[in-house]
Amino acid sequence: MKIIVAKTAGFCFGVNRAVNSVEKLLSDGKKTATLGPLIHNPQYIDSLKKRGVITADDVNSVPNGYELVIRAHGITKEMREKLKIKNIPYVDATCPFVKKIASVVEKNTGEGKTLLIAGNENHPEVQGFRSYSKSKSFVFSNLDELKKIFEENPNLKKDETVIVSQTTFNVEEFKKCVDFLKKVCTNAKIFDTICGATSDRQEEARRLSHICDILLVIGGKMSSNTQKLKAVCEKNTETYLIESAEELQKIDFSHADTVGITAGASTPVYIIKEVIKTMSENEENKVESVEAEGQAVVDSEEKSFAQALEESLQNMNSDPKVVGTVVGVSPTEIQVDIGRKQQGFVPKDEYSADPSANIEDEVKIGDKLKLIIMKTNDVEGTIMCSKKRYDAQANWDKIAAAKDSGEVLEGKVSEILNKGVIVYDNSVRIFIPASQATLSRSDKLEDLLGKDVKFNIIDVDSKRRRVVGSIRNVAREERKAAKEKFWAEVEVGQKYTGKVVSVTDFGAFVEVAPGVQGLCHKTELSWDRVKNPSDVVSVGDEISVAIKGIDRDARKLSLTHKDPNDSPWEILRRDYPVGTVCEVEIVSLTTFGAFAQVIPHIQGLIHISQIANHRVEKPQDELQIGQKVKAVITNIDFEKKRVSLSIRALLDDEPEAVQEEPEEEEDDLEGKPVSLDDLMAQYGNKDSE
């Protein structure tokens, strides 16, 4: 008898995260409590109880001195408020997908809207995100219940309707409900919030149920996830829901050639191992080998479920490989001639790893297919073959070759483990250790989930069918190449949007390209005077900068954050041309005149001869510091950055007193007359430099 183990069997990401949270608190020696059972698996809950973990029914029953773990299902909005009021320390292990649903509900409900939830009304997950609704809400578990809601509430058809689902809701049932809603609701806003891991698990279980004589679903009988797996499978084959290996003795396997095994998202790996080990050791079942499309979700550092499983994975290499000629195609299978007396066939589910592949569109009579023989039925005279598994073996060979060639591969991060991440490349499972997953140890592994990444292969263990890759190696090479390109192309004046990586007393260091930083001196952070750079920017800020200077040999950059359009002299050029009358403030007085601020950072000189239309002995006789007066701009020298002002030009025509030219006190050191420009140069327009 052959046993096929679903590769998605075992803890999902959310459950694994919650379990790890409890395990960490216990390892730290902390008293731990959970709000409700941590997972829907009685065996694991019993093991936690023996280790001192308390299951609290509500917030009020959490004992003093205990740290609370919020399970993956999450809690209601009211419970979260109580935790804050009671100041109970807690670890929030709510599944990110559940949090997302709560956010969707909160953002998309309100007056004039109706919330419809596909799920179990009494399930803690549904109760949790339902509490965030600002509208009336209804819960339905199937299409019939949804129809009944609309029959009893005919006005719903006119409302703006928002639809979400429990993460573990049946995928096929949800599609039926969505089709119905699209017909009856003109303003339906549909959010497919079924967890991707749940839909993958259900789809794989469905495929297994088509090729197995018996299917075992391992998990807690109270688990919604497990119950739905059973419902998906029992339509197609004999299906049993078991919680432990002890229940195997109640099942008759004598008529089964192939047994499939899947498990709910709350089923610990050790229970799955026990089931497989028990079946492998049972002589009555005559277990010949164990096959798997891939390993179940376990820590990649552990061995496979049982020795039999490893042997089967190795035996996959020795399965007969044949080339079949297509002689017939139907919606469910492909008939092939493999040169033997038995008729060969390829079930639809064994054609491609892509569930959306249409065999009638892709295959025609006469095509040659490379196949692996899976099962021979001498009674019926048929041989079941698999193209999907042949392709998987070819992909394995490609991965193994990539180690020697150093080829850069691409894949999506599908799982986060304690010690690394899992990436799939054409159905081959690749483990990437945490030390090889990111450029920096401070980067979080969780941020990689669902992202496409580039990696290379650093180790291949053919016996264990184990592949180890490195994202870090590829990222380092890419960063190095990017840096070389940057230094080859960078020019003064180029603009970048950079990230502030550190702030010092004298300026801020800004990363303008991966691995390339430049200094933006505090005098270049603003046109205003900056005493402390941290008053202007903070670490993590994204700011626009321009290249001010380049030292290619030392690979150093000087940057400026100043916008040329905000330069005081540009503002003066644009808004204050010669002839402009403006209110200015006297900032200093000299023997030859007064300096006045025209606009921030720019001062102009009012020569003593331009203060009044009569003779002025001393500027102090007419003006005082801080006084605001009206003056006209009579001249601007942008090259020397000097401005000349006149109050006299604005006064009414009156008899003018003769203003004598400056005498010795206004002469320079050699006794020569001093011009207006020389005076400004000597006494300075300091703030405008």
C-alpha cells in the first residue's frame, strides 16, 4: 500500500506563530495563559496544561503575574480595550490575515451599509473581526443560509453590501455565494478573505481524494479547518477524520492500494509523524512505500516524517520513466500509448502542477509526453502515469545543476520558519536559513512572506531531497554591481530620493543608492540656520537631495537638501525686482548708513544720503534698530550679492539739503573716498553671504 502525504499538512503560518509565542514564554520561564484554547487540537492543549499553561475563558480570569497570549483567531474589539484598562501584559499572536479582515471590516462599514460574513457565527475568529463592524451584520455558513437572509430582509438588495469570509471558509461554497450576491446586489463590495494557505490546503486535499482509495484527515474534531478538509474529500473518496494514531485501528485498510494523508492547520507535526509511523509498522497493511508531492510543513532542519517517507522520495528517482503518445483526450484524463499491453492514462490532476491547466486545450492526439509510471492495475489492464511528477523530477535536476553553475534562480517566499524561509521553484522546495535570507540581521524574515526573491543554491542533499539556498549572496552581488554602476554614472547636480541612515552634530548621512551614502552638512539641510540637524531630519526619513561634490577616489559624496527655488536670492530675483517698494527692518547702524532686512537672509544698505531728503549728521538721528520703514530697492548686484535701498526716493518733493560727501571718517585706510560698494564690502552684508 502506498501513502501519499499532502505537502501542506501541518501548522499554517498563523498557528505556528501562536505556538512559537507560547513556547518562547515557557522557555523564558514566564507564567503563561491563553485566551481560549490556543489551537483546536486537544492533544497539544493537554500538553500545554501539563506544562503550566492556563486557558482563560475571558480577560477577567487571567491570574495576576501571568502573561497572556492572544491566539491566532484574535479577539473582539471590546476584549482588546479591557486588556488595556486592566494593564495585562500580552503577546498578540493574532494571525495577520485575521487582522487584515478586521481592518477591512472597520474601513468599509458604516451608515447605510450591511456586512455579510461567510463563516461560523460562534467561531472566535468571526466574533473577533465582526466586533469592528460599524454596520448591521449577518453571518451565513452556506448558500441556503445566505438566500434566507435576503428573503427575510428584502431591503438588503438596495443597501451597499460588504462581504468578507472566515479565513477557513470552504472555497467552493464561497464561490457559489459570490455568484448569488452578484445577481441580487447592485452595490456588493466583495472581499475574498479566505486564507491562501487554506485554499491551497483544500485544493491539494481535493486532488488527493481523486487518486486515493482512503483519505485520512488528521486534526481536532472541533477544528473548523479540519472539518472543511473532510467535507472537501468525502465527496470523492472514503474519508476519515482522526485526532491520533490510536484511531487507525478502527479503520479497515484491506481494500486500499493508496492512502492519502492531509492535516488541519492546527495539527502538530509530531501527531502526523505518529500516524505515518504506526501505518509503516503495521504488517497487516503491508506498506511498501510512502510517496509525497513534497514534505509537510515542518522545520526544514528536521528529518522527514518517517524513514519510509525518505525512502519513497528517493525511490521516485527510480520509478520507470516512459514517453507516451497521446491517443485520446477527455476533460478528466489523457489516454496514452506507452508501448505496453496495458492502456496508459494520465489523470487531469497528474498532468500539471498548475490547477488551472486545461488538458483539452493544451494536449492533442499524437503529442509525445514524458511520464513517470505511478500505478499498474493488472485487473483493469491500466497504467496510471504522471507528467506532473516527471516535470517535478526534471525541475529537481535543474536545481541540482544550479549549485555547480551558480545560476541565479527566482521564486516566491511561501513559508516563514523559526530558522529561515521556504521558497518554491517549479514545485521544488528550497530552504533558505535565516543567516542567508536577508542582507542584515536586523531585517525581519516576516517581511519576505509572499515576495518574489532571487537566490542561488549553496547545498543539495540528494538522499534527503533537501536543497539549501541563499538570498543574501545574490543580494550582495546585486548591491555590489549597483554600487559600481552608481559611481560610474554619478555627476554633480543629479537629484536622488534618499533615506537618512544616521544623524550627527554636523549633518546627516543619507543613503542615495543601495550601499552608497553621502554627507549632507547641516548648512545644506536648510536655507535657515540649523543648530541641530536632528531638528530637521530623523533616521528613516526619505528626503530629496542633490549631489554637491564627488570624491571618486575616496568614494565620498557631499549632498545638499536645499531647494534652489527656495534660495533667498532667487526669491528676491522673482518677487522683488529693482523699483519694488517694501517694508524693511533696521538691523544695524553705521557711520555711513543703515542695514535693513529686506527678506529673511538678505539685507540691503540704506546709505546716509538716502535716509532722508535733508542733511543727516548721523543715521542714529533718524533711525533705530528694530524700526520698520518703507524703502525702495534701487539696485541689486546678484554677482556680488548686494542690495541698495532708499527711503529718500519715497519722500514727497521737498527742498533738498545738500549732503556733503563723506570725509575722513568714511575714507579707507589710505585716505581715499569710499564708494557705496566698497562700504558694503568693508562692513559686510554678513547674513546674505
